[in-house]
Amino acid sequence: MRKDYTSAVVIIPPEEKWESIQEIRKIYDRNIHRWMPHITLLYPFMPKTEYVALEKAFSEKCRDLKPFELSLSNFKYFSHGHQKYTLWLDPEPVDLIVNLQAEILKIVPDCDDVNKYKNRFRPHLSVGQIKGKNKLLKMITDFQKTWKEIKFILDKIYFISRENIKTSKFEISKQIQFKKE
């Protein structure tokens, strides 16, 4: 099977938690019109035409997972060199997200692109792209002063996809539920 850049597996905060995230993204995130707020687990993923075949394996794997509370309270960044940075919210507990990603990766081991970065897989919710280290550090300080922690129960993951057109945006195609408590 071939991987597809119009397809991903992600964590999406509940829509009622988006407002403060989107306020930042509207100003700083060039990808706001393509992606909803999310934490990437697998990208690229299998083509949407494979979702029905994959849904059963993912559902079986996720039925064994207990829901857990996820928190977004701290800002961090990735450096891309040349004074270019990605600003992101740090989801906690990171170890549970890493374990979740490792479990679902067993189903589609070829979809390991996010594990090939220098620091391996690092869960994050991107909020913007910033140029200039001083600007970045001031933004982090300012945002951190006024940021109200976002908490939600992670009890599902999503298959998302978009059309293979430059202006298309990702939409939820499948929702995979964790164990019901």
C-alpha cells in the first residue's frame, strides 16, 4: 500500500475547546485553513480508499485502550534553523500519547514518517510559524501569562482526509473509539 499526504490519523480536541487555540492560529498559523487543531499520530497515512479495511484493526486496538485526560498548558517550539520556528502546545501526559502512537503504528508500520525526525515522535499541537528567536521567546512569555489550561478526555482518534487539491482542507472521515468505561 502507498502512503498518502491527503490522509492522517490525529487527536482532535473537542470543538468547544478550540477558541483560544484558534485565536493564536488565526494570526500565526499559515495552515489554519488546511488543518483543524490536532495532534498528529500518523502522517502520511493510507489513502481514504483503505479506511474501511483499516477501521476494524484500529477499532480492535483502540477498544483495549483506556480513555485518559489530556492537558494543553505549556508552549514549546521546534527550531528549523535560519531563525524559523514552529510554536506549539505541549500535550500531557506525553508518554501515554507516545504509547498510543506506538500501538496504532503496529497496524500500519510503514506509516512511521513522524518517527523519523531527529527527536523521534514528539506529540504537539502546532499554533504557528514564527521568524526570529527574540519574537518567539517574547510570544511564549506573553502567551504563557494569559493561557488558560485546556483539558479534555482523550477517548477517540480520527482518520482525516482531504482532496488532492492545493486549497482543500482536512475533514474527519472516521472516528475510532477507545474502551467505554
